[in-house]
Amino acid sequence: MNDEPTRGIPSPAVGAAAGEMAKTIREQQTLGSSTLFRLCEEIISLRERNNRQHQEFERRLSNVRDELKTSFNSFAADTQKAFQQLRNEVHGEKRISLALLNTLLEIGQDLEEIVAAKPTTDDPESLRRWMQAVEVENRKVQEALARHGIHPYHAVIATPYRPELHERVGSKRMEGMGPNLIAEERQHGYASQQPEFVLRRPKVIVSE
């Protein structure tokens, strides 16, 4: 009767097996919890990295937008300035052209009267007064040119011949002078206030 096993009391082998199973279950639960925790950490890290990248993108986009805005404003201001300058230059040229035209008309009328009053050669006094009138008109022309910034332009002897600045009317050999140089000025030209802006090229002889 004492040898019969007691009901409801597990044997040592069964208890050990149950303990191992519980340990395995705890380890699996711990492993699952650890994996889930790492997964949450990765998601949080990814979200933070995404937020930083988004903030960096927004910062760079804002900088590029500001640079483009500044560049466009500068371009618009420069364009407006250039347009205004061009407009002023065009209006200035129109005013100069109109002033020169009025001066030309005035001188033309004076010359018509001078030509109509040309005396005969047998009246020296009238001829002298007529020549003085021609000289006066010549001075008026030169004064009008100077008033509008136009001055005589002379070729410099022994400097290189440049077709854009000089009108070649002949050539000759010059002792002690190399070829293609200004040897002689036959007639001076005219230029505006800028020396390189030649209105009428001087007529020159070029060395051979």
C-alpha cells in the first residue's frame, strides 16, 4: 500500500520537464520582447533621422529660394537700370540730333543768304565783307560741333595704321620708317567725346 504512487503529485522528471518548458517559454518571451524593443528603437531612430533630413532639406530649400529671390531682384534691378539708361541715352541722342538739325538749318539759311549776296570781283570792299561773312559761318559750325562734344581727330604720325580709325588715301616709302605706319595726315577727322568713337576718319598716307 505504501508502494502505490501518490495521485496529484508530479514525479521529479515531470517537474524538471515542466521547469525546462517554462524556462524556454520565458526565454522566447524575453527574446520576442527584446526583438520588439529593438524594432521600436529602429523605427524611432528612422523617424528621427527622417525628421533631421526633412529639416535639412527645408533649410537648403529655403536658402536656395532666398538666393534665387535675391538673384532675381538683382537681375530685375539691373535690367530696369539698363533700360532706364538706354532710354536716357536714346532721348539724349534725339535731343542732340534735333539740336544739330536746328543748327544745320540755321547755318544753311545763312549760307543761302551769303551765296545770294556774293559780290563781283570788281568790288574789293564788298568781296572782303563777303569773305568775312563766310569766316563767321565757319566759326559758327566749329562752335556748334564743340558744343555737342565733337572735336577734330588727328592721326598720330609713325603710329600703326588702323582702318577703323584712319582712311587710307595713298602710300609712299618713308626713310627710317617701317611699313604700314601713318606717314602723313592729309585731312583731319572728327571724333566724339570718347577718343575711340571716331565719327569721321582722318585721311592719311601710309608708309610702305
